[in-house]
Amino acid sequence: MNESQQDKQDVIAQWSFDTRPILGRFHLWLDDVQVEWSRGKPSKEFTHQLSFLDGRLERLFAMTAAVTALGTQVFARFGAGATLDKAGLNEVKKNADAI
């Protein structure tokens, strides 16, 4: 799909507006947005065929997952609890929450 520069800026602006609670909380800025469809046909707005959420909440959930993954990679000991028992796993989670 070949988008014009204005269309690209509109997508970035829409994602920035819809996800501003998360972006503002963590002082993040969007430079680019890339939406990939793993199945079905691309549409301008997320549809109820994919989930029960509207487009704004769909983008907010996607951004929440992305920021969580980023924070895990940057600040947490990624994979540190993979081989630990329940007590050890809880300790790793507590350490991650303390950051």
C-alpha cells in the first residue's frame, strides 16, 4: 500500500492522539506507525470483526502491549524467571515492579 505523506502523517497523528495517556506517562514520542494485517483485508479503521473494542481502544491496547514489551526488554531482567519456581518468579516480578 503506497500512502502519501499526508496520509502517513494522519496515521501518526491519530495514533498519537489515541495513545496519549501512555505516551505522556512514559514521555514517549511517535516517529512512525506501521500497521500490519496478519489476516483479513486492511481497512482504515479497526472493525468489530477483529475485537469488541472500537478503534481508539484497539490502538491504546496495542500501544500498551508495545510499551510493556519495551520496558521489559530495557529495564527488567528479560527471561530471568523462566527456570525459577513460583517464589523465585514472584521475586523477579517484584524487582521489575520496583523499577
